Amino acid sequence: MANRTITMTDPLYDYFASISLRESDLQRRLREETAQLSNASMQVAPEQGQFLGLLVQVLRAKRTLEVGVFTGYSSLATAQALPDDGRIIACDVNREWTDIARRYWREAGLEHKIDLRLGPAVQTLDRLIAEGQAGSFDFAFIDADKANYDNYYERALVLLRPAGLIAIDNVLWHGRPIDESAQDADTQAIRAINAKLQQDQRVSLSLVPIGDGITLAFKRP
């Protein structure tokens, strides 16, 4: 057997989900409601949400950042994993989508953990830095407009404490980074951030082929 990541066929994915996922009824309902939206593919997969929650627990995180909320599945998974005094600063620009998120956060009894900041995330992150919050966050999840991935990454790295962790979604981008005919702005942005991260000695690095690919960047102490 080749020592490489196994191909995830549909039957194997079903088995994988059956033996590993611990999705709550609330999470399932949120996922199913989101599936009715025209842009439902923006939602993280349930196994990604569970993975993010595990990372938060392993880090013993209390302060986290989320860039890109959509309907709130990832922030719900993160908030569930945080202690009661834990907090997420969640950045998004779309009130319609985040109104769905708020309903589920409220039903879960987790709304007090999530500080939603509506507006361009670069401005929100710059404001946090200007307020003296550099080095005070344990974890950051980036899953927003691809053109700004590098801007989000650089600011999250400033805001992260030493030995904190950044998770960056969609780094495999449905396979388009290796398609030479794909020259759209989003694909080029993903190629650029992937190439940069591979060389960035400020972090230790691992790309996990879960969902559409998540890169983990550990800020070296």
C-alpha cells in the first residue's frame, strides 16, 4: 500500500463519518438549513467543524478569531469547545448569513461566547492590533474571501500568541491550484498563500487534507 493519503470514495466517506462524527442535532439542523442556500458550498464540512473544536481543546484556547462566519457552523463548533469564559471574535460582512448563525448560537446557549463584528475583516483585525491586542489570541480560523488571505494571515499572526495556531481553509481549492488553465483571482490567491506558507519560517506547518484542505500554521515561540 502506498504511503500517501488515501482516496476518499463516497462509501469510505460514509464509513469515516459513521465512526468518527459526533455532530449534535443542532449542528445537523444548521447544516441542513444552510444546504438550501445557493452558496451552501461555503459551509465547512461537519468533520472540519469537529476538527476545529478538537484543536481548540488541545490548545486550551480561551481567545479565538474567526475570519469568515457564513451561517455559523465553524463558530458553533469552536464555541462548544471553548470554556464558559472563552470568547470568539468573529468577522463577517453579511448580515443575512450571520442572522442565521445568531439563531443557532442563541439556541445552543453560546451567543455570549461569540462577539460578531460586521464589516471588512481587515479593518476589524487592524483595530484589534491598534487596541494593543497583539499576541493575545490562542487560535485563528481563516475562511473568507481568498483575495485577502495573505492580509488575514499576516494580521492573525500578529494577534496570535507564541505557540498559537492558525487554521486556513480551502487551501486545496477543489484541485484548481494544480490546473494551469485556472487563472482566476481566487485560485491565484490560494496558490500564492500556499507558496508563502511553505517558506514561512515564522511558523511550523502542516496541510491536512480534510474537507477542501486546511493548513495549520503554528506560531513558533
